[in-house]
Amino acid sequence: MTIDRPEVMNAISPAVSHEMSQALDVFEADEQLWVAIITGAGSDAFSAGGDISVMSKAEVADDYQMPATGYAGITARKSCNKPIIAAVNGVCFGGGFEVALACDLIVASENARFALPEPRIGSAAVAGGIHRLVREVGLKSAMALMLTGDSIDAAKAKEMGLVMETVAEGQALEAAIRVAERLLRCAPLALRATKECAVNGSAYPSVFDALDAQDRGVFSSLQTMLLSQDIREGLDAFVSKRRPTWRGV
């Protein structure tokens, strides 16, 4: 999925958010689609965030209404257990960074820069960016970015654990595709079970509470995986010393 507004640094307006939500609805519902990649058109920006030209004209919050699945159709999307990769090229600021944080993996070009500069224009990263960044890098590191509005480069983002891989400028999408190909070597139902357990399990106060929820069948993707044909295929392929053929059932 490409945010294709390079003339405005791929800024995300409400209309773009609704389009992205519809596309992600299709991805989530189609059992033949196993991995998604989100990127921005051109090499200058993944997304500079919200479309300020639209926001500045909004009289009330309802005039900048987002879909139920959140900003860009992803920041409040709770039901998608399929992996989503952000291929970040260039500027990844504000809402753009919030979109990347809502993805499961981030691959970034060397010219990528990340920031939540909303306080500099009197706002805050209320589409999940504050909460996700704190959880991913810790309170003090997150506060250093959020309270200053400062940006970090791809190397620093990787050092902080936000970015999986950095590549040469213009190569983020190609690198993300290679990562997706690695994911496709794994059983799709196993990936969904892993994502659900990791994301939803982190809401429990302790590992033991999460394990208890797991044992009670709270994580539905895990139950689906355990009853799947693919789990048998994986075991048979291992014993037979052949590559498994996943069907997603």
C-alpha cells in the first residue's frame, strides 16, 4: 500500500485515512493475503503526518473525522493479526510516525527521520503514538523525543529498537519485500497467533497472567493455529526434511 501524495510529503488527510482503512479491511478479510507493506511515494517522505492544510480549516474535531479503525485506518485497528511492515523512506513525522509505530516491523532507508513534533504546533500524538513509543523504547527515551519534538535518524531509531533494518536511500521498499518473503517462509496462522499473543499478551500485568489467558483460549488465533492443517504440514515437512507448503488452513 502506497501513500501517494508526494507533492505534500504524503500527508494523510481524512480522505486518505478512509482509503487506507478500506484497503486494510480488504487485506484483513482476504485469506489469500498474508503480509502487507505500507510505504510512501517517492524518496523524500514516508509521511509528514496529518494534512495541516485540511486540519487548519476544520472548525471542530468532527470536521477531521477518522474511520473507526483510527488514523490511516491502522492506529486503532484491533482485529488484524496479520503482519504489517512499514517501509520508511525519508520523513516519518507526526501521524506518519504513528502509522509506522502501529506496524509490526519497520524497515528504513538511511535518509529516514522520525519525530513526534505535534507539541510544536500545539497538539499531541493522540493516535497511539505516545502510548506505543513509551511501550517500545521506555518512558525516558520516549519523553526525550515527545517533549522536545526533536527528530532522530534511521541509525538512532535502529539503536533504540524501533527499526529492524536500515538500507541505502531508495531501497526501503525492496528491503521490506525481502523481509516479507522471509515471513512467508513461516506458516501464516503461526504468524497471526504469534502477533496476537505478543500484542494482546503485553496488556497483562505479568507473563504468568498472559500465560493463564493463553491457556484459557483468550487468543483465538492461537486456537486456530493449534487446530490447523498447517501445523501438521510443518511437522511432517520437518520429519521428511522438505520445505513445507503452507495453505493458511
